[in-house]
Amino acid sequence: MNVLYRTIKRFVFMVLIVFFASTVTVHAQSVVAVGEGATKQAAINDAIRAAVEKALGAYVQADSKVSNGNLEYDRIISSSSGYVRDYTVLKEGHDPIEEAYKVKLQAEVDDVKLKSALDAFLNDTRFQKTFQKTSFDSRKVVVLYKRRSTEDLEYDSKGVQTVMDLIQDKLVGYGFRVFLQDQLSRIKDLASDGMINENDAIRVAQQEDGDAVVLVSIDAGKRRTSDGYYLIHSTLGMKAFDVTTGELFANVQDRGKTVSRGGEYGISDGVSRVAIKIGSAAAENLVKKIVERFSGARSKFITLIVRDVALDVQDRIEDLIMDLGWEYRIGRQAGSYLELEVFSESDPTSIRSEFRRQARRAGIALQSVGMKGSRIIFSSP
């Protein structure tokens, strides 16, 4: 009996230990983040901010009111130190190329405080006004690459493609409709070697009924080092023009450098690596300026794109949309390409699922090939 009593007592004691341990840690989220700055402390502060932003990202992505686009939640992150209970530096060092300190740390983020701050923010009337001003589904942005000389990176190079994708992803994240250079070629056969000027870019965007055009350029220079390598300097430039007025309203530039081998491939690879390294921050800066430019209430719609589909099938798709009772308009139709703008308060995932299900029932052979933001893409199998 005593043995049984002691066993039960020991079991209860262990359960209590586990319970109290869990109550201590249940409200803390462990996040690993990287930061950089002019000093070690600046790098730590940057990493803490990144950790809080990373933790907040889970809530932001889960809440459609936030993820559909606004810039104001940045004020939560600006108070990042208040949400971190403790942190441990995992790695640290000085980067001679970037001339900056870099740290990798593990931060314990207070979930309760962070969620409370987000809830308070969502209930703020100022947020509601901001959200109403940052829905851009009816705005079209054309993004083109400008080669200043034949020695610049080609459009299909890894560096250029990465930068173009970064700009597109950030614009689509705010609901903008984006057309890249290769997409324009498919739609209207506007083949271009990239040797275009600003007036050409505006004219192309006007032909595409765009609201803004972004002209991207990558300039580079090289200097031989004492050990036989090359120090590559590269400048990523992004200019945004209002298509209606022709006004230049955003001019973003960022510079970077790296060490690369000699030879045509080595130097080209070095320029690409620099462009990729500085592209994300530059694209974010550019998109913020575009958001500010085009703030204003917009009607909400989902863009449904169907590619490589015969004209008779396109007619059947339109009939299907009407049978579903969805209001829509044709955004673009050229050959085997059909773009429909479906007005709906439903989320893009629901629209895609319902359309795919009804198309299958109607015997229309389609396959889903991609979805970015409010743009849903199908093609013939």
C-alpha cells in the first residue's frame, strides 16, 4: 500500500512539474533571426526586430484584413524590444565586403503581448481607414528591364529574373495586377531586347492599359584585386512612372559589392549575386512608394487567367462564369489567352476551388498552374 501511495504521489508530483513548466513557456515563441548593422548592438537590435516581425508574420498571414495590404502594422514591430523576453546570440561576425556586423540569434517572443498589440491595432479606426485606402486590385503595373549596353545582364539571367520576381511578388502581395516583360510578349508579341528608354516604357504600359510602369536597370563595374580576383560593384535602379501623366514618382537605387572570379561567366555571376542580395530591400522600398502613390478605395476583384485554350472553350468558360452567378468583365482576350476579372468578396482560394470543380463537371479540361495573391492561372492540360 505504501509503495502504491509513493508511486501515485511521485506521478502527481511529475505531472505538476510538467504543468508548471508548460505554463511558463506556453506563451513564448522561440524564433531564430539574422540582423546586421554598423555595430554589434545595432546588428542585435536589427535581429530582434526581424524576430518579432517573423513571429508577427504568422498572425498577419492568418488575418486577411492585414495580409491584403497595409503598411501601418510596422509600428508594432518598431517596439520590438518590448515583446522579447530574452535572446541568445548564436553566431556573430564582421563582414568585410558589406562592412557591417552580422549576428544570428534566438529570441523568446512573448506571444501574449504581441497578439494583444495586434488585436488592439485591428480594432483601431485608423487601421480601418488605412485598409480601405490600400486595396489595389484594379491597378495594373508593368515591369520592364532596361539594358543600358550589350554588356549588361540579359533579361533571362538569374540576377534579372530574381529581381523581377521580387518586385512582382511584393506588388501582388498588395493586390496589384502585374505584367512582366515576357508576359507582354506572349500577350501582344511585344518582343524586346531590353534596349528601351523611358518614353518607350510608358508607351508600352499605355498599350497594356497600365497605371504605372517600373523600369529596372542593373549597372556594374569591376576592379582587379591583388590576389587575381575581381571586386564587383553593382547598382540596382528602379524607376516608377505614372502612365497617365508620365511623371517619375519613385526612383530607388541600392548598391552592393562582392568578390568574383575573372572571365565573362565569373563577372556576370558576381553581378547577379549582388543584384539578388540587394534586390529584396530595394523592391520593398519601391513598392511602398507605389502604394503611397495609388492609395484610394478600389473595387475588389479576382483575376482569373486561362492560357493556351481554344476560342470555343473560352466561350464555354464565360458561360460557366455566368451560370455561377459571378459578376465579371473581360480584362484581356488575345488568341488562346483569356483574362477575366471576377468581382467577389470570396477569397482567391475559394474562387479557384469552385471554378475548378464546376469546370470539371462541365467537361472543360483545365489544370491549375499557379496562384499569386488575387491572380489565379489555369491552362489547357
